[in-house]
Amino acid sequence: MPRSIPRSARLALAAILFAAAPAAAAELPPATNAAAPTTVPAAPTAPQPPSGWLGLRLATRDGQVVASAVLSAGPADRAGLASGDTILAINGQPVATSEAMIAIIRALPPASTVDISLGGAAPRTVKATLAERPKNDQEIFRKLVGSQFPSARGVGLDHKPVELPAAGQPTVLYFWATWCPSCSRTAPPLSALQQELGHDATIIALSPEDPLDVAAYAAKHTDLAYTIATDTDLASIPQIWVAAYPSWLVIDRTGTIIGAHIGAGEVGAVETELRELVRQSAK
């Protein structure tokens, strides 16, 4: 099973508009020899209606709400919001904290249109159409399919920049961590795939960890054939929200994400999609 991302990255997700509060586990009463009392079955709980979602990470800074990240191809992105924008009001209702803004958005149904008043050097108001709040982080990751991967850079083991994705070439961006057992199991087939495809495709293994830790791991695993790069806390691509490790994005030569996969069991699907992209590129 994929393991959740490190604490440093998880903390950044605390204000995601779609975060769901977990239900508390019920404790069982101690065992007793007395007969169990007769109880009337509780009435089934009515399902909660779907709530709105913008696809933003929020932060409260100096008494103002700031978009710390905008999910690629999400409702806020389509409306023109950008990372760093200051949000003053929703539908004319001032918001002073990220919690206040989350409450407003969640109270609205999907497909609602909201006016978002933005501050900063160029104040403006944009309209956004809310989507339905995803059930979990995995669902959000898969929503990236069809969007354009944002141009970014990692750092290679040689301390040189690594373009993300590889320019003009089918690319698999492999999100992994040195502590991830499932990543260790998927590394051999990915290395074999890179050797098979050679210069026709690029597999880039991107870790959010300290570069020194990644370099030490790579020194012990010299048989890895793909490119290894680091991007601490994945800070250079805040539009891409990684749910768990291992995860993969399969990207065509135009930079469009055509596949988003989570968990070791998906490595076969990654291989199939990358081979198909190489076949199409050879036409």
C-alpha cells in the first residue's frame, strides 16, 4: 500500500478546501456477563449533500487570506487565480481567515458561481464555477489527467537542473521516497523500462527529501537506470498535489498529462501508457 507523504508536505495540506474531517472511532464497552439490553436500531443517517470546491491551498498571513497554491486545471485555476493572490471576499462577504473562506465555499453546492475579490497590486474580481469536493487526495491527483504539466525544475544528483518534464519527449514523472518500501519494489521494472526505451522516453524519479539523503540512497543502488532528482517538499510544482508514494504522472511530448497512477500495483499501467506514447511518437 502506498505510504502517505512526509509530515512537512502534509502540513501544507491542512487548509485544502476539500479536506474532510475523519469520523471518530467508537469505543466498545467492557465485556460483561449481563444480557445485552434490547436496543432500537438507529435511523439511517441521511447522506450529506455534495459541497463546493475551488482547488486551492490557503494560508492566513498578516490577517489576509492568501492562495498558497492553485491546483492545475482546478476551478480556481480556470478562473485565473494564481499562487500568491490575496483573497478579500467571496460574493461580497469579507474573509479574514482561511477557515472562514473554507466554510463559505463548503456551504455552496457544486456548479455554483462565486465572485472572488482579489487584492494586491492589481485588485480585481474573478468568477469561478465550483466543482464537487473530491472524496480524498487520490481522487484529486487523478483529476490532473488532461491538464498541462507546469514547467518546473528539479535538481539532479550532479547538482545540475533537471527539466520537468523532459522537453519534447514522453516522460514519466515518478514520485518516490527513500523510506518507501513500495517504491523499492517498483524501481526494478522502471529501470528495465528505461533501458528498453533508451533515448525515446525519459523516466524521472523525483523525491521531496533532502538531496543528501537521496544521494546516499542512490550511491547504494547504482543499478537504477532512470534519472533521479530532488525538489524539497515539491515546492517548485505547487500545482501538483501528490497523494502518496509511489505515484506517477505519464506526460506526452507536448506536456499534457495523460495518466495519473497511485500505488505499486499501477506500475504495469504506467509501462503500457509510456510504451504507447513512444509508439505514437515514432509515427
